Amino acid sequence: MKIAFLIRSLALAHGVERTLADKVNALSEMGHEVTLITYEQGTHPLVFPLRQGVRHVDLDCCYFHLYRKSLLRRLIEGVFMRRRFQRRLSAAVSQLQLDVLVTTTYSDEFARATMSLHRKVRIVVESHTAYSIEMEHVSAVQRWRSRHALHAYRHCHLFIALTRGDAEFWKKHAARVTVVPNPLPFYCEDISLAHRKPGRILCVGSFQSQKRHDRLVDAFSLIADKYKNWYVDIIGDGVLKDTLQQRIDRLGLTGRVTLLPPTADVRAEYLSCEFLVQCSDYEGFGLVLVEAMACGVPVVSTACPYGPAEIIDDGITGLLTKLDVADLSAKMEWMILHDAERREMGIKAHKAVLRYRKQQIMREWAAAYASVM
């Protein structure tokens, strides 16, 4: 199967980019002819390595440059940008003689241009976010663009959602919808407690409004004085880093809550914590939860749309909380106080995520892509 994945760029070390790189490499290992097509990569290096044999093509259509201009200029130049994108993508599809083109809802600025090729190549669209929820948190211009994208997605040959909850939304907008979860990039056989750093609470995620790290900081501030030996490390990057650090300092948590940069060895970070916290308003899936559980780490997560409740068996493999500070703080305190139960929860979590192992899940992804041919 000749298959290409279309994405804005592979320049940021975020979850979608890491998952996509893993899938591209896995499909190549399975013997498929795989191409990564970006359109805003420019001179930036690929942040995640691609397997030898995976081709990379950049269309050089840097849409983000338009945001520096006035609304009128943005609208006018956006028309020419979309036409250029469509010409270059069409040429790439023809040159590569593709069977399947895979794109994501993150590329909705070019959704119509991409879907216009539906008679030329089989098109699969993937949702990596809680799209219906995310639309509530964006500007009016972005909502307008998203509504146009929703109409365009009707032309795709298959729509893949990561969760059942997200799939229910997409059934209203696409003719054929299926659910395939993200694959685990790793599974730790050794989850011995020797790796753990006593009192370490971990959070992993980019510093953006959706992730609500402020909720975690506020929740920990309610119990920090009671548990002096416990501390929080938050791994990520993003535009809200300075704002979050100011909040930490203002609450007197400097040295107790630390912001750490992204790491290439996130598995070692999971293995060294007592439990993981995810405090988002919404998630596309929740791969961080699955990764932590694969390392034998119990998790505390907001029961946000759409992934956590499908991943966590509440009270068995982790704890689900309401979208408020008090409940999150109470569940974190339960984890701190119940040492034996917490460790047993981690063992059960480790077994529960076997269903997400890469070998099994990638067969499901490959079968979904092949089903449109």
C-alpha cells in the first residue's frame, strides 16, 4: 500500500507529532511505502526521527505567516495560499501514485483543498482532539473555518476517531466513521519500585489552555503544607509557561512545583514517579495516561471529553475527577495517603493497557487504511 500522511509540520515535540511519527515508522516496518507530507516544515529539522525508507515532502505553504497580517489581507492571501496548496498537494499525489492520503482535523485550514482530491486518491481523516469541544474555545474566525471544514469532511472515504465519544460527533458529518485508538509507543516489562523517586508527582503536557496546568497547581497548593515530602514536576513547553511559573511563585510553591523541558526519554520520567496527574478540560485520546500506565504508574485524571473515561477504570487502574480544583486535590491526597492501594492500582493499570500495544493496534490502523482501497 502506498500511503502518505499530511500534517502541518514535524517541528514541535507534541503528542500528535510523536504519535504520527510512530505510526509512519511502524507502517514502513510492516512493508508499506510511506511518505510524510508537511506544508509548514520549512528549514526546521524533524523533531522525531523517521525510519530509513520513509520519504519526506514539504509543500512550503506556510499558512501561519498570514496571522501577522490584517484580517482583510489574511482573507485575500489565504485564497491564493489554498490554491497553491491544492496544486502542490495534487502534484505530490500524482507523482507518488498514492493509494491512500491521511490527513487530520488539525489541518482544517486546507480541508476543502485536500478533500477536493477525493476522486484522485482515497482520503482518510483522523481526529486527534475532541473537535466539538475545542470549537467552543476558539475565536469566531476559527469557528467559521471549522464549520467549512466540517462540510468538506463529508467527501472523505473514511473518518477515524480515537474514542467512542468523539466518533458520535463525527457520525453527523462523515458517511463512514470508525474508532481506532492510538498505539502505545512502548511497554515496560520492568516496573519495579526501584525506579521510583519518593514523593514525586508527574504531569506531562504542553503549556496551553486546554491542559489546565493551573488546575493542578491550585489543587496541589491545597495539600502541599500537609505533605512536605511530596512535589510536582510538570514536563512540557508552550506559550503559557511564564504565566504558569508566576502562578507557582505567587502560591509559594517555588521548589515544590517545577516546570521541566520536554525530554526524549519520557519513559524514564514515568518510571520515576509515584503517580501521574492529567488535568485537561478535554482530550483527543489521552496517550500520556496510557504511557504512564504502561510503566506501572497509577493515574489521576479529569473525566473530560473524550479519552480518560474510556482508558481508566475508576478506582481500579486510576482515579477520575470532576473538572474542579477541590475534587482533583482530594483525589491526589487519596493517592498520597494510600500507599499500598496506589501500588496495587499501578500493577492493575500495567495489565489493563496491554490492549494498546503497538503490534496489535497498528494492525487495526493498517486494516482501516486498506479498507478504503
